[in-house]
Amino acid sequence: MSGRMRTEEIYQTLKDLSVMELSYMEYHRSPEDYLSLQMYTEYFQNRVLQEKKLYRFYFPSPLQNTRSTASLKDLTQLKSSTNIVPGYDFSICKQFNFPGNYLHNCDYYTFVCQMEGEGVLSLENTQVEMKPGGFFLIPADVNYALETQPGSICLCMNLRHSFIASHAQELFSEDLRMTRFIRETISHPTQNRYAALKSKPSEEHRRLLLEIFSEYLTRDDFSNIVMRCCLTLLFSFLLRDPETIMECPGEDDRGEKYLIQIIRYIRQNYQTVTLTDLARSIHLSKQYVCRIIRQQTGDTYSTLLNRTRMQIACDYLAESDLSVEEIAYMCGFSEPANFTRQFKKDIGKTPSIYRREKKSGRGEAFS
């Protein structure tokens, strides 16, 4: 498997592996047999798997021979050091279509992508059907099990905890429910939490998943950043599609509809907005507006307003030729000096330096 595999080669290999798994199951094994690590070692002794190094579709490195009594049930937590290649934000692998499952957890987030066939996601007190076009994000430390039907293609991305924590806004395009889900599961991890994005099977989704897999197998100097860009695009397509059904069981959705109205009003009136006008527009008290913002985002009204203005200022600086003074006034600042001072505090550099770096292609996006 030298060189970069094309996406259609990746797909055909995934199909072939599903057929090989099905053939291996014809030995009339009981479900308990599939909990033995020795059985997986035997599976990888297949000549084709060895010659073509197809273990890489399942694990970052070859599965080591293990004692025959070792059981998957002994692996109560899977580690990122084992399942994610050093230097990469996440890995991707094919889910085995073998029968039997067991509850375990990971020290990383797991993003399950059901491409073809069906399966079941089991948590401690619930089961969720997985159908083609279904995507499921499982937080770190949550006990779960996957079981997919023979012939299925189910892909799992193992996302480092640190990667999710630092890139949530970028990955989820600042979607309120998803970013809140990440914030809550990082600060207060609890069992039976997951986020589901249920969509119709899409050629765009399929292409991006296979591109990620291709880059992961290639592993050159650019693969990690390309994988990250493809994952961001995948989430963007899912969240933009009005037919995508999002489920976040266990979330506290009080005030969510009001927060959406609050943010919409601030974005539309960022130059002149006041808390009084905002509260009046959605028929709430000023105190309740502030409470909703704090509960839903963790920010104060002033912080949310300032963040919105800074985001818009960054866009103007990067994409227009307006002067810094003009941008300051457009973003609701009566004094350009106050704007420059606030911009440097929030962004870490002056507006002029930010613009120069963005124009030269060296600047980082506002987060």
C-alpha cells in the first residue's frame, strides 16, 4: 500500500474487508468467541491482510500476539496513545462487523459514521439505532458499545480530547447546541450523553469520509491539516442541511430559543444595540436576558456583544479596505483608541498588525 490511495480504492477495500469479516464468521463461532483478543490476532494472520498491511484500516499498528485467555472485556478504557498516531489530532478506522459487544469507554471523543448497513449504539441505559447517514459523537469517559450488521461499513474517528476542547467552535461553525454539548461534556462528564446528527446518505459526506481515510493512510506532512479541514467541512455540511436531525439527549434546552433570538438581534444591530432594546425586542426583562446568556454560553451580555463586534471587525479588516477608524465606528465604538485597545486585548495584536498578517496569509482566524 505504497503511495496515496484514491478514495474509490479506499471504498472498495472497506467493502472487501466487510466480505472478509463475513467469511471469517462462517466458522460457526459463538458471540463469546468474538470477545477474545486471540480471535482478532488470528483474523489478522490472513495472508491478504498481512501482505497489503490492511491492519491499518483498523489499528494504527499491527495487532500484537496476545495470550489466548485475554478478553476485550479486560479493556475497560481505550487510550489515545494506542489508537491515535502521535502528531495527529484524530484517527479513523473501520468498525468490525463481528457479533457481540461490550461496554467500554475511551479517553478521547469517538465520532461514529454509519456509511452503509445498520447497527446499534448501546449506552448504559439506552440503545440507539444507527442507519446510513447517521453520525454519533460520544464524549470521553462515556461507556458505550457498537454492534453493526454483517456487510456494513461503519467508520469511527477517534478525536483527541485536547483537539475537541480547543477546536469546538471551528469544527461546529459556532452551532449553539453542538458547542454547548462539548462544553457540558468536558466540564461535567456524565453517562448516557451523546450527540446524534441524522441525515440522508450524501455523496458529499461519503467523499469527505473517504478523503479523511485516504489522508490518514498516507500520513505525509500535510495529512493532519487536510484531515482536520475535511472534518470541519463534514460538520459544516451536516449542520447547514435543514433536513439534518440533531439529538442531544440529556441537554438542558431551557432558553435555547431565546438565545437564538438574542444572537440574531445582536448580529443585526451590533452598531447600536443596547440591553434595553434587546430585551424589549424579545419581550423579556433585562435581568432574564442576562440570565439566559449566562446559562447558555457562560458569558455576560457585554462579553457576548463585544465578541460579536470583534468577529465582525476581524472580517472587515481581512476583507475590506476600510480604515481602522471607519471600522471602529461601524462596530459601535465612539473612539478608535478604545476599539484598538479592546481589539488588542481580545485578539492579542493591534488591528493594523492583524490586517497586515491576514493580507499576507499568515494570520489566524478569530476564535
